[in-house]
Amino acid sequence: MLLTALVIIILGSCQDQAQRQAPPPPQLPIIEVETKDVTTYSEYPTQLEGVVSSEVRAKVAGYMTEVVVEEGAEVKKGQILFRLETESLSGDASAAKARVNAAQIEVNKLKPLVEKEIVSERQLETAKAQLETAKSDLNSISANIDYATIKSPVDGYVGTINYREGALINPSDRLPLTRVVKTNEVFAFFSVNEKDFLNMLSQLDTTDTSKGNLESTFPEVSLVMSNGKDYNLKGKISSVSNQVNRETGTVRFRATFDNPNFTLRDGLTGTIKIPKYLENARIVPRLSTFSRQGKVFVFNFNDSDSTVTEKSIEVTRADPYYIINSGLQINEKIVGKGVNKIKNNDKIIPQPSTMDSIVNSFDQVFK
């Protein structure tokens, strides 16, 4: 009996001590689910290309003898860029001229003989045909000599020069000699999967699509450059393919951006953001949520006993909010901040708060 009494005293003392040492429930802000007009963005990787982007390639084979321009130089259409050696072609041209002269002499000789009916008209026609063949060969060689002087096909700026003096150039080379680009405007090409494309169409005013004006119904788009910074000018959707790529299941889009300061260059990559405007969307701050195994959760607050219950929600991101697709209704109460400090069925001390205060604290944390 003495031992039993002693055990009871010790257990009671431990319980009293545990109760004295147990921390009070945490004080956490409680907010209600609201509605708000928000903008979400669909994002697509893109590569930029100048409105003029023309490859410069050789039409004949030969050794590079001169690079006339420098990379980045402004050039006009028809301006000389490169020269290839023409010694062998010049020899061929001399031989071709000799054949033309010989054929012409033969024609001149046969004409009076035909008039006097000494030779047949057929012989003269054959000689004339040989003359035309010789002239054609000469013209072809002369054209090749001209092709050895390579000129700019368009107005623009010279890109990377891939070959220098002494290089053997062929029309079939994998790389072009260079590329002449014009980047006062740039094209941003990107692809949209067919599901997103159909969703876009369902949200647009497509009354003019029958007239081929689908592009005009899209909102202005943004460009995020590869360094993560936003380009300072908005772009417009200027082209939408009328076919779905059968291999990739995507529709090709083209956006056009003004580039007055030549910040954007041909070949740069980035991300296109297409806005989507939503009215009276149910929202919660992202700071009020937590993720587990790819799902998003919030803590519902129960007024009756001041406990919290975790709840899974379906969302769409719209920084600094999440748009609620399912799982929460307007005016439901949730823990606004500090979700990492509690667990399911914990009791808390509620502090009524506002969504704006939670969002503003989010900005401070992430600045």
C-alpha cells in the first residue's frame, strides 16, 4: 500500500509538471476567403528572331579570298560581303568565249551557202543550235563568277561570320556564311498545345475570326528574358497557324515586339506570358497554403473549438494569390499565416486579420 501511494504521488507530480510546462496554443491570424479581380498568365518558351533574318550562303564552291564586312555592321541590299576565288572560273569563261566565237564563225560561214543552196538549211540550224549552247555555257560560267562575289540579300545587320579567308566554301555547308538580320522589331515564336489553344478561343471575342482576324482578339503579351527580367514593352500576337502540328499536337504562334533600343537580339530565348483576366475569383494568399506530395492544402479554422483542420484545394497560381478552383467557399475561415507552426487538429488562439495584411507581409518576406 505504501508503494502504491508513492507511485500515485510521483505520477501526479509528473502530470502537474507536464501541464505547467505545456506551451499555450499559438496565436495565428485568421482570414476569410474573398473574391477579387485577378490576372493569371499562361507561359510558353520562345526564341526570338529579327523581322528580317536572311541566311547568306554561297551558290558556288571556292576558297574564301576576302571578308569585306565585320560582324554587326549595317549593310544594304546588294552590298558586297564576301569574295571567293575565281581563277578557275575565269579560265572556264575564256574557253567558253572561244567556243562561242567558233560557233558564230560557223553560222556566219553557212548563211551565204544556204542562200546559194550549196548546203542545206538543216546544217545552218544545227550550227545555230551549237551557237546557242555555247552562249548558254558562257552565261552559266559568267553567272558563277558573279556568284563568287557574295552580296547581302536584304538591308540589315551582319550576324556571326562563320568562315574566314582561306576556308573552302560549298553551297552544301551546314552553316551559312553569315546571317543578315533586321531587329528594329523582333518575332517571338512559341507553340501552344491544343488544349490550351481551345481554352484560349473559348475566352476570346471571336466574332471576327471568320474574317481572319483571330490575332486581333488576343490581349497584349509580355516577354520575360532569359535573365528573368521583364522586357519593358508589350508585344502583340501577329500570327496564329491555321493548322495543328500532327507530330507535336501544338499550334504555332508568333508575337511581335518593337525593339527601338536594340535590346533584343536575333537568337535570344525567353518566355512569353499571355494574360487571362478573371472577375470575382475566389482567392487565398499563397502564404496561407502549404504543399505535400504535389497537392496544395490550407488549415480550416473551426469556431466551435478553435481547432484547425487541413483541407486539400485545387488552385491556379496568380502571384501572390492562389485562385481556388475547388475545395473552399467564400467566407470560409482559414489560417492566414504560420501554417508551418501547426498540424492537423491543433488548437490555436485566433487573431482576426485581413487578406491584404497577409499579402503585404508576403511581399516583405520575399523582397
